[in-house]
Amino acid sequence: MRRLLLITAFALLLCGAVPGRYSARSIPAGEVPGIAALQFMAGPWTTSPGKDKGAVTEEVWMAPRGGLMLGSNRVTKDGRTAFWEQLRIEERPGDGTYYVAAPMGRSPGTSFRLTKLGSGYALFENPDHDWPQSIAYGLTDIEGQLEVVVSGTAKGTSRVETWSFLRQEP
């Protein structure tokens, strides 16, 4: 029953929470869409304290330039850093556009290929990764809000984590 509820919640998130999902197009392997379409992600974002047991998550993305976006993520709780991550989105000529995450600075990081792109929406996937297998970014109907949905299967169990970020003044 719990698994059915998780799958239903994930389906609802995919179908309605983020505009552009209905019009998102699949990106064939080898196509390299310019990352200028990911401009909607640029800037500083933060979650509200108290939404995640008092933790605050911040994410900052530099504007796309030269085939690259650089980003960082930091989670703080009780005045301490609980987690941090180096991020980048890069165009790989002849291969695709990739989101690369390096949790706690681990090199070389894990790559997720851009598989769907819409107005204010991007889905990155890596079906061979242990968890997550997909990372979606999308603007919501609420002005200045970005939703990030990280999902997949871990040890045979479906898992979905969602963050609602608000745009901050730079």
C-alpha cells in the first residue's frame, strides 16, 4: 500500500506540479540542446526553514555561458552544514547535455543526461545510478518558485524527494 501511495504521489508530481511538463520534448541520445534553455534555473534559491525538520537548503546556479552552468547546494541545520554538493550542467558535443553532481566534492561526480526539456522544465536521467535515477527541475505556478524532484529506486524501493525553492535576491 505504501509503495502504491509513493508511486501515485510521484505521478501527480510529474503530471501537474510543474508547468512545461506537458510540452516537454524528449531529447534523443546524441542531441546536444544548448543550455541557454536552462536559464530559468540561474540564480540563488532557498527552501523555507521548518519545511524539512528545520534544515535550510540553498542552491545557486550561475547563468549558462560557454556550454556550462556551475552550481552548488548546501544544507544547514542547527547552525551546521549537514550536506553540500558541487554541481554543473555541461554540453558534451556529439553526446548530449549532462547534469553532474559531486556530493561532498567527490570527484568525478555522477552524470545524468538531459532527456526532456520544456519551457521552465528539465529532466535529467541516469538509469544505471544506484539512487537517484532522475532529477527534475521546474518552475511552478507560484511566481519565483522552483521545484526539484529527485527520484528512483533504491534497494528495490521507490523513493521520491521534493524541494520547493524560492528565488532569493542576489
